[in-house]
Amino acid sequence: MVSKPSGVYVEKTFTFPCPSVDLCLEILQKIDEELSLEANIFAELKLNKLVFKVIGLEPNVQSAMFKLKEFLSTYVLLKADPRHGIDVNTIAKYLKKTIPLDVLAIAIEKSLGVLVTIRGSMIYVDTDVDTFLSIARKVAEAQKKIEQMALPNNVKKLLVAAIAIYNIDYFEVLEALRKAQLINDNHELKKPWQQVLDELDSLLGREETMIT
């Protein structure tokens, strides 16, 4: 006699809006090819939305829901076009970290020499998504290096931008600021951080440096 697995069976449903019907169909194919889950998943396409029903033991359903939502968010972002705008929450889900849009914008502008526009929670850039995400990752990595430091928020933004753009250590930036008297003994900037970053370009002698 085969014993049934113990636990409570549950059914969870959620809806995922797609940018297009074609992308919905592509997502369904990729889920079938790439995603291994411990619960049963049923999907129905309604207009430009996917309605998912997940059935199984409660822990497996919770795990499957999490993996599925992570997969959907990442896949849609990788198919996104920065020219049409990307939402800050979508970027955060991909990076697993929230980064300030103003820092990301200035890092992109100085690295690529393209115009960046921010409207609310959306950022618009005339570049491809791979290049966009490459710079976003640089900003996230730079932020991780200094986020525990006891510094004013504007100084942290300056350091994150400088590290992401020039791939240098934060102490080199702080030393350059001190020598140029752009920061006081309490680590307070004497000018807006964006303006200080412009002056830092010439102090570091790296105006032409690009993110690689």
C-alpha cells in the first residue's frame, strides 16, 4: 500500500499582465522548458494576461509561487526596452536591491554619453537592455561596498556614482575630495553631489573612462 504524503494541499491563483500576447506565449514556453517546480501549475491566457493556478502541498506551492514570480519579473525585464521606460521596482526585483534612480541616471549619462530621463518611478534611456542592466549592476555593487558607512546620504550617492563609473575604491574618491577641499572634516559636501562629481572628473583625470 502506497502512503500519501502528509500535509495540506492548497490551490493558489495569481494573474500576470504581459506587455503583449506574443510575450505571454513565449513566457509559457520558457516556463515549460526552464522552470522546475514541485507543485502543479496550470496557466490560462486571457487577452494579454496569464492566469496561473498552482496546486500542491502548501510548502511546495509557496516555493513554486516565489520561483514563478521571480522568473516572470526577470524574464520580462530582460525583454524590456529602456527606450520605453523601466520601472524602479522592476529593476529592484532583478538586482534584488533598490538603487537610487538619480545615481543610476548620472552613471549612465557619464558612461554612455546619452540622455536619461526620469519620470516618477520610470527611467528612460536610449540604449539596449543589456547595457542598461550592466550599469545598473555596477551601481548596485558600488552601493553594497559603502552602504554600511556612516556618511551623509549625498556623500554616499557621490561615492556610489564614482565607484560605478570609474571602478575605483571609495577611499581614493574621499582623498581626492579632501585634497580639493570639497568635503569638510565631518564628511559633509560643500556643494551638491552632482556638481562635485563633475569636478571629480577632472580631479581624477578620468573624463573618458567608460564602464566595461
